[in-house]
Amino acid sequence: MTGDAPPAGDVQALLRARAAARFRAARPDLAPRFDLDSITGLLAAREAVRTAPDDPPVRAVAVLGRLDLAAWARAACEFLLALPSDQAAAWQRSLTMTIFLAGNPANLRERFTFDHVAGPYAWRGPAPATAHTGLCRLLRTFEASRPLAADQAARCIDLPQGPNAAPRPCRELVVEIATARVPASRALVHLHHLLADAVLGGCIGPGDRLTLRPVPHIAATDPSILALRIDLDQPGGSDDSGRPDQPGRPDQPRLRAYAALRPPAPPAAAPSFDGVLTRDDASLRWAADDFGHLVHHRPRAVLRAASVTDVVRVVRLALDMGCTLTARGRGHSVYGQAQAADGLVVDMSRLNRVDGVTANTIRAQAGARWADVVDAALGRSRAVPVLTDVVDTSVGGTLSVGGIGGASHRHGLQIDNVEELSVVTGTGQLLTCSPTRDRSLFHGVLGGLGQCGLIVDATLRTVPAPRRVHYGLRTHHSLDDCLAVLRQLAADDGPDFLQGHVLLAASDRWQYAVETAVYEYDPRSDHDHAPGTATGSAAGTGTRTGRQAEVRSYRDFVHRMAPAEAAARANGEWFQPHAWLTVLMPDATVSTLATSVFGGPAPLGLTGPAELRLVGLLFPVRPGHADGSPTPIPMPAGPGPVWVLSVLRGGRADDPAGAAALVEANRATRDAAVALGGAVYPINAVPTQPACWRAHFGQQWPSRQALRARFDPAGILTPGYGIPRDDA
């Protein structure tokens, strides 16, 4: 695979040149008959090989009992390295026309002969296709339609030296596999071609160490590439420079690099950081865990960022290294959303400055806790309109997903109350955006799951701070009553804070509670809600059973979850798996879903101890900015409020099978919610397939993908959500 390389920008010309060089080397008898410098000539040459009547195709067969690309690649390399030199040429030609079948070689060896068997993998050939008819009739073609995940960790393969191998220096090599729009079974074919060429061509030898690395696209212009697997591209792809097709490009056959063998990149000269870039085991284990304790993706390194400049530099370092990168705030994700397998994790906790308090705004860095924002704002008798229940979360973390709280029925989401952002994009640029300055980036980053930029600073809207809070909690035994009360209070401009709690005891004894808070303001405040006019006393009728009421300081109310967190840490529950799920439901169908989840026998993962415990949240919100503009994230359609429904499933660290069952139960609940017209609030412990992401974003999908292509063209940012690109 040599040849004169064209300019790096002409990727198609480079791929044509490499493909032509390979064909000339493999079939010198046919090469002069075709114009191999054109895509048409290359296709004609390939078709001639396939259909030549006087040269019946010689094929090999590979049988796979399971798909593990690393294990299969090792077995393939061991087999190819052991081939006698007088058989190598025949095998090399036949391996380009391999038939892949699904089956267990151990069950086939009495009826069929194989040239090599390695556990669940076996090879047979080379022979005319008719020689394999019996095996092909018995077994089905190996198919795996699910695409490979580009963010899965790289796998290392150490090849044996071999008893008869000549002494040679052992090398470290990288095998890259393109994943965007490539089903796993096709990735297997491409990898097989690459390894056959590389081993039989001498690029891979005994004792070498291969790092198998999935990547969205192969950077085909890299001059260090030793071997390249090239085939026809599929419509809607990229040009292997990482740039998606441009709208309106004529539909024509194009080539694509699907696998590459290259030496490892030289260690990038790590820039100097104000913070610390570390690879110590404790830091890597910390970055491979979160509040969910369900998913563990170990990164290459962790940056303890100490400045915004650090974030800019580490993004550029990730680009140089060709790896992914994610920002981590307080670690409250539940399913690896802030993890980066074999990538870089940026610990934002030291970017915690809160300042710039004005009459109507406050500025906070992304790593600041909302508790820090509360304290700074209270110093000027101000408050942010919406807070999540747990104020130990980071500003950048909740603004990246939405930020829902008990005041969202009045003030929308936290992202509806942001005036300006500072963002580091996937190209390493520090940009400022707002509703009037790069509006598309502003709305793309808010609730954008870190896909086109990392928030480093936010200017937040503030309102007058309450002097005191009149807090109430009234319980109900009827879910319908609870829903009716919540709906009435939200519609009547009732309390300033409104949530519904779902509680459960081990005996499947359900209880529902309406939590309210009415804010009392200083008479001199400019707040437009007169003190005492909202009482929060409308608790509904029917089977209400009890009411707690008390007066608290606003700061104590904000920190009301702190005792529960301290208790959970003390008894160890904090460190157990948390398979939590939150969906957003339309008013018309919330009762149907709530009844199915919170109305019958206790669902998996919700059974509690003898005493009542919180297992779910259920409350109405009214997303949107104060000026009437809609919230940036997808919401269910329909009249009335949007409802937040959270299921707080919990497991045990010593029961991984049970934890997996909780995740599967979340999948069923999510699917039921979507079927009822609901939307996902994407902070959940459930894997999401590419089609689900496209459905989730709906009409927003094209614009969001355009933003990613503009601000993160290399696709390095925040891989933990598993959101595909347009060409995935």
C-alpha cells in the first residue's frame, strides 16, 4: 500500500492512490487493463476479479462462536504468523474473499476440517467456494448489526514470539477501526483484511504489541500509516478528514478508510498547566466512577484544572493525542456520562470562583457548587430562581443537562435563567455566547450534554432572596389525589416551591406527599409577590393523612437534603449502585405512567426497609424563559404542565446481576414513557441507542449536529452519553 500520496487535503485522491497501489501489487496480471486512477476503474477492476470465469474465486471461511474483536484479532494474527511461507500467497488472496459464519468450532470438528482453531474461532481454506458449500448450508452468515462504540476502551494484544520465529525487535503498533456507520460484522471484515495484509506483508510480526482502538473515522492523510483498509463508502458519510459531507454534494461513489495500522503517536508534549495532569491509579479509579457506581470507564489521565486556560490547553492536548475528553464536576452522574474511556477527564472542582454579583445577576465558574452560588448571592440579598434538590452539584454540570427543581413550575429550568456563558469548544477556542451573541451556540450548549462545548463560566439571573420559608409536607394514600393537588397548586400560582414525593415501605405500602414552600420576603424587597399571599395550604381533599409545617431560614431550606446525604454516607448507601431514571411526561398521560410505576406491587429496585423511604419524585414544571421563549431541551408536547417523574432504584455493590436488572427495568420504564408521548431527561442509568437519541432530539437533531460539526469536528467532547454523529 504505497504510492505517491496526493496533497493531504485531497483525501479521495489519496485513497484512490492507495487502493490502486494495492491492486497493482495483488493482481499485476489485471492491473494494466483498468484506469486505476479513477473510482470507476477501481470498481471495474474489483468486479472483474469477482466474476472472472476462467479464474473461479478461491475463498476462505472463518467461523466465529462470539464477537470479541480483541480476542479474535489475536487469534487471527497467531494463525497468520504460523502459516508456512509457501502457503502465504494463496491464503493472502483467499482471505480477501472470506466467508464469515456463526457457529461453535468445537461442535463442527468431527464433520469439517479446519486449518486453524483457537477457542471460539476457526479458519478453513483456501479453496473454491463450492468446497465450503456444506458448511455454509449448516451455519448462518455471521451478522452483528449494532455499531461498535467509538468510546470503548482500547484493548492491547500481545502476540507470542513463536518457537521458530527469527529474532527481531518487537514493536508497538496501533490498529484503528472506524466505527461511524459501521456495523460490528462489517468492522470484523475490514479488520480481517487489514490484519491479513499486515501480517502476511511483514508489517506485523511475532512478539509485537497491538493496541486495538475504535475511532469514529480514520485519519487517512496521516503519512505514518503502515497499512490501510479501503472500501466503498456508504451514503451520508465523511471524507475521512473527519468532516461530514456537505449538503448538496453530488451523489457519487466514494472511498473510505475503515481500518489502519500505524505506529503509536509520539507522546504529545504535554503543555504546562496551572493545575496538575496526573495518571496515578487513585485518580484514574476516581474518574472511572460516579454516583451511579454502575459504569466504570478508565481514562488515560486526569487534569485537575486550576484555570480556564487549563481547559483550553487540555482540549488541544486531546486533539493532538486523538482521544476523547470530558469535564467532571461533582460526580453526580449515574451511568458514566462524565467518563471518558482511554481519554482525558477534566476535574473542574477547582474552577469554583463565584463573583460579579450585581443587582440582577451573579457569575459563577463551572466547577462552583450551587451551594456556593447561594451563599454568594445571599450576601447581596439575592437568590437564583431555580435550584436542584441537591445543591452540592456543580453549575456546569446541571446547566449541561437542564437543571430541574421545585421552583421550575414558576421559573422554568436552570438553563432558562442564564444570561451569558463562557465556553471552550472542541476546537480549543474560548468563546462567549448569550441570547444576543452567537445565540445558536448559547442554546446548543445549555442542556447540550457537552457535545459542542464545555461550560467554564456562567452569568446567572437572580431574584430577591426570601427572608424566611414556610415549609409544608402533606401526605396522601391516593396517587390520584396527590396528582390533583399538585396540578391545582401549579395552576393557581400557589407555593413558590412544589414537589411530589413517592414513598414506599417493604410491605408495598405506598404513600404520596406534597412538599410546598412559600417564601416570605422583606417588605422593602422589589419582589412582585406580596409577602404571605401564597399560603401553600391547598392540600386537596380525599385521603390526606397528615401535615408537617415549619418556618425555616432560606439557607436552611436550600440545604434540606444535607442530613439525608450525611446519613447515606454514614450507613454506606451512598456508595451502593443508584439506577435512577427521570422522564418528562405530558399532562395527558402522566397518570397512566405514574400508576404503572408507583401504584401496584413494588417495582424492582424500589423495595425498601420496614420504614417508609423516598423512591420517586413526581411534580409539574413549566419550562421556558421568562420572555416566553421555549427551553432549549426537548420537551413533551401537549397542553398543561410538563411532569417530572423520577424513579430512584437502588442496588447492592455485591450484586452486579441485580444492578444490571435495575438498568433493564429502567429501559422498560423509559420505553413506556416514550410510548405515552414522554421525553427523556438525559441523566439516566440506562443505555441509549443511536436511534433513540435521534428520536429524542427530533426536529432539533439537524441543528444540533450542525453545531457539533462546527464546534467539535473531531468528535472528542463528552463521549459518555454515546450520542452518535450524523455520519454514525
